[in-house]
Amino acid sequence: MSKMSVKDVFVVADNILSPLGKTTTENFTQLKNSVSGVRQHNEEALSPTPFFASLFDKDQVFIDNNGYTKFEQLLIASITDALKASDIDPKDKKTVLIISSTKGNISLLQTEANSAELQKRISMSTSARLVAEYFGFQNQPVVISNACISGVIAIITGMRLLRAGQYENAVICGADVISKFIVSGFQSFQALSAEVCKPFDKARTGLNLGEGAATVILSTNKQFEGNIKIKGGAVSNDANHISGPSRTGEELAYAIKQAIKDADISTNDIDFISAHGTATVYNDEMEANALGLAGLQTAPLNSLKGYYGHTLGAAGLIESVISIQSLKENLIISTPGFEELGVIIPVNVCASPTRINADNFLKTASGFGGCNAAVVIGK
């Protein structure tokens, strides 16, 4: 497909629902004021030992619940807020729903007796169907579940479906809820930090977990010309190890270069980077290597994990929405926890809020199984 015939994909509306706020504006304001959702939790139901995470209050209500799980409530509440800010009709045959999550309703395995009925209830396709029915979506929803790159892949998938003319609009929502299953899994990897995480820092010791949801609504309708665009994206896999990232970063670098090529811009046009930046020893090293290989070591970079924790299937969406807001306000949010660079290949980490004149940003993500994704979003 020649560049001439590729349809522009516009961002119509968005939402972030997190422990920091119920809207994108609320969340961005909290970040500008350096407010973090990450704190120590002493909750036996999730972990026998205290751990740092960004979690919703136990009694927080998201929607009037008619049998929806917390996961589904997050999806519905986030999509509702984003739809309010757009005139996109979910009942339109030209609109598709894309849902991104790593764990969905897996926590039901803890509370319910195993049965054929439970197996069906915890299936992500069941949640997707329930959410689609709630809004009256006409098309079968698309579910993206590919470890920690799920949110970024969901945006790329929406972009590709719209470019191909299969739909005119895409409502993309990602969410994850933290459960004992998730906490114990990361504890078994010894991947959790005993304090607020420090992405790219010399003293980093691991990640914090977080829960939340985010929605992005995309459209190829010309009425949105002038809006921020999803310009390009790419995915790769390094097939290195079930949980350890690539030793070289070449595969993430490949995804970055392909995303920039797909966006039909050059490396010099990337004004800032929203990094995956989990604050684990190996991920940050690999990501710095990849950015070096892609020629982006001088571009200003941030990681938002110190505000939200790692929100798994929502991370790519939450961090993209914050960065879209950064483009609108010409302000890069700081990287909490960062003091001294602790990666071999130097990268330009923003330790404090940074004023910029920006047209494009790059969002990166990497995850278990060696998956990598990159998306370019710009004016």
C-alpha cells in the first residue's frame, strides 16, 4: 500500500481511570503535581508480606453493578467516559471494540469453585461480549492479550483495521486488576521492588504493580482532521526466554525503526519517548540498548511506572493517553524515582517536568515471551 493511499487515523477521545483519577484531565493534573498512586499495601488477601502498588480503594464503585466483575466494571466505566467526549456511536456497524488485558477475570479462580461454567466466565471473550452488549456494539469484539505489550498492540491493531477500511471507528480499552495470582507470580520472579520503583536508575530493584483502565477512540472520519494521529506501529518478538528480555535489544530496536518507517517520518522527528521503563534490572538495560540502536539516545524520555505502577494490559494505553496530553500541553511528565542513570547505553531520562515543542512521540513496550511493540503518535 503506497503512503498516498494510507488513511489517516485520528484520536477522537480518551479516558484514564486509575487510583489517581476518573478522567484523563484528573490524571494529568495529578502527574503535573507529582502525585503518585504507588504506596505500601499490607493486604493479606493479595500478599502475605507488604508490597508497593497503585491500587483502587477496596470499596470504590465504578458503575451500578449488574453482575459485572471489577475488571468489566473498569472497562465499562472507562469506555463510558471516553464515549461521552465523542459523537461516535457504538451501535454503528462501522465501529469496532478492541479490549486489551493480560489477566482479565483470572482472580475468579481464587474465589469460585472450578467448573465448566467458571472456565467460561473467566474467558476474556466472555468479558468482551458482556461489555460489547452493554454498549450495543454490533461487531464481534477483538481481544488482545499478549503480555505487557497488549495495550500498545491494541492501538496498532485499531490503526491497521481502520487503515484497511474494515471499520471507520475503533473503541480501544485496556484494563487489569491486581490479584493474589499476579502478585505471587511477580514475587516468584523476585521482580517486585520493596519501595517505589526507580526506572533507569542505578539503584533500581524491580517494579511496582498497578491497576487501572484506559480508553482511546480512533476514527478515519475526515471531520476529525486536525486531531492527533496514530501515525505508525510495529511489533517484534525476540524469542529469547519465557520471562527474560533480549540480551541485545535488537528486536525492540527493529520494532521502533519499523514503526518510524510506517509513520513515514525520520528518527529526528521523534520529540520524546514514553518508555516501558519497568525499573527491573534487565528490562531497562535492554530498552536503553534498543533506543541506542535506533538512534534515539538523546530524545527526552520518561517512564510513568512510578505514578501508576505496572498496569499490565492497561499500561500501553494509560501511558499513550498521558503522552497525547503531553503533546497537547507541550509538557513531558517527569520520571519519579529517577536520580542517577544506571544503564550502560545512556538515555535522556526526564527527572523533572520538561517544557517542549513536540509534534511526535514514540511509545515502547516489551513483555514476557520476548514480545516488543512500538507506536508513533503525533500532530
